[in-house]
Amino acid sequence: MAILLITYKTRNPTKDYGPLYEGIRNNCSKWWHYLDDVWIVETTDSADELAKKLYPLILRNDHLLVVRLVKEYQGWLPKEAWDWLNERIF
């Protein structure tokens, strides 16, 4: 199981990006989406595998970054966000 961070920049305000969000939810066993344009997900896919599944759901001029998380992170988030991360990342 991998914990991946997905972030993106969509460039077309008239496009329906609902399929992208559903694609993320459907390819991950658990997900956390507290920040705009950022998801942290639990999945059996590698970053490469998940990105390839999401590419068809965005436009060519959009941007997508999928990276694996490890237990070296820091930030300013609510307690429930840290609890979610700390339960999954080792």
C-alpha cells in the first residue's frame, strides 16, 4: 500500500473536472482532500500507475503531480489531518 500526494492545476474554468475527482476516489481505497487541488490517498498503485490513470481525465494544458509520501513532512494543518497522515505513513 502506498500513500501518494496528488496535486494539479486545472486551466479551463468551463471544463467539468468531476471525472478527475471520481477517478481519484475510484482508484484509491482511502483519500483525504482538505486543501484545494491537493489529495492524499492510500492506494496499491505506484505514483506512475495512478498518474497514467488520471491523464485521460485532464486537458493537455493542465498540470498534474503525483508523488509518494514518506514520514518526513511538516506543515500547519488541523489535528484530524495529522491523525489521518500519522495513521498511514510509516
